[in-house]
Amino acid sequence: MGNRRLISIFVILMIFSTFFLESCKKKIDTVTDGQQQTDIKVPNFNADRAYDYIAKQVSFGPRVPGTKAHDLCGNWLIEKLDSLADTVYVQNFKARIYSGEIKEGKNIIAQFNPNIQKRILLSAHWDSRPYADHDPNPNNHNSPILGANDGASGVGILIEIANLLNENSPAIGIDIAFWDIEDWGEPQSVQTYNGEFWCLGSQYWSKNKLPLFYNANYGILLDMVGAKDATFYFEGISSQYAPSILKKVWDIAAKLGYSKYFIPENAAPITDDHLYLNTIANIPTINIIHQVKNSPTGFFPYWHTLGDDIDKIDKNTLNAVGNVLAYLIYNEK
């Protein structure tokens, strides 16, 4: 009787031990799987190449629609994206500027993994302003600007992102759009202000999406993202339409050590391409834009001046913005 009791106890202990070990093994396996899922390799963003892409745009001269520089730069952008993306669309359009004149522009859209439903739309404007209307010298107010930071910086970063996407396909779909005739709003000398005369390319695309029936889970606009010690805040329109995307991006920046640039504080709303992506295209979109709270204009000191040249571009800023975008892209599922 005693021996059978001991045998029974032994059998029970063996069964319990087996169950306990299996249970532990499952827990260990679960932890290991979780580690594998979060251990995602993010390719390094090359700020040197991004800088070169900005310098290339500036080398054409001011990219004002209707000029030779604009045509040459547009052709280069199309050729460059065509060598990297799965599909490239060129959307030619006409738009009426504040003076009543009709201008011709072209939006350039590149797609990566076009058959994947989950998509992020990354964008920037590629034209430059026809007036240096905030230049300290009034004699320069009718001169076009080079727009190294205001325009070319966002484009340069996104071309380098296109390189990463070409070399390391992400798990989601990415679209890169370069908007035209963004910066032909009224000059400072015009007393009446109508925000609808800015961002004409993104307005047109939002009403006439290409490709047809296009949609994205969310979007990120880059504008003035290359100056030294740039400060990016929670821009007002971004906070209104896409607060969760703002938090996601700024949290990534903090994780990567870029809180010097990405400051989680509210700032003024800006009429920019993302306004129309939110209100017309219905794509929740944030704006990563250099804002300066104590500046008379609200922007970096060389905004809409002849001083917005390649010497104002800082590779450390490009590196911060580029690595935040890369981390975001390759950690999306």
C-alpha cells in the first residue's frame, strides 16, 4: 500500500514536472518570438547622398515653373525616381495663381510595393519661390530664390529614402510625391492674403488623385528640413488632423536621440500641402517643418530670401530627419 502511494506520488510529480517544463518552454518560445519581431534591421540613412541631391537641385537654379531650371530639375527628378521606384507617375496640370495668370506644373509620384494595401505617403514640394519677398534688401524682393532649404531639402531626403526602399524593400507600400507650384502664393507687397493660392500642386492632386482611387493610411510632409539646429514642433494643422501620427514620429525621434530637433510642443498652424491632403484627399497627414517661435516670420531666418542657399544645409539635421523616417518605415507592419 505504501509503495503504491509512493509510486502514485512519483507519477503525479513527473506529470506536474513535465507540464511545468512545457509551460516554461512555451513562455521562453513566446519571448523569443517577440524579440525576433521587434529586432528589425533598419538601413542607415546616408546624409551625404541626401546633401548631394539637394546640391544637385540648387545647381539648376531657382526652380520656378515656366523656367528652364524648372524643366531641367523636373526631368532629373523623374529620371532619378524611375531608376529606383516600381512605378512613377507624372501629373501635368494647370493652375491659376493669385494674379489670375495660368501656370503649368507637374506633380511627380513614385510608388514602392504598389500592390500592398497598407501605404504611407511621403511628400515635399520641389518648386522654389519666384519672389525673395522677405529678403532684407528690398531690391531683391522680385528675385527668385534657390530654395535649398525651402523645397530642395525635403526632396533630397526623400530621394535618399527612395534609395533605401530600392535596396531594402519594406513590409508596407510607400509613395513619394513631389508637389509643384507650392510656393507661388501672394508676395508680401500684396495686401490681401488668400491661402488657397499656395500649394496648388497638392490641391490639384487631392482633387484628381493619381493613381486613380489612391489612398494611404497616413502621410508625412517635409518642408524646410535641412537647416542647422532646425526645430520641429507639433504644427497646428498636424495636431488637429493627425495627432496620433505626430506622437508616433516624435516618440521615434526621442528613442533615436533626436529630441533636440523634434520638440513635443505645440506651434502655430501653417498653410502647407498637408492642409489639402487632410481636408480634400482625406489622408491624415502631418508636417515636419522648421518653425521658430520667436521669429517675426515664424520660420528660419533665410525663409523667402536670397540667402536660402546650399551653405544653409546641415547634414546633422538631414541625418536626424532621414533616420526617423527610415525607422518609422521599416517598423511598420
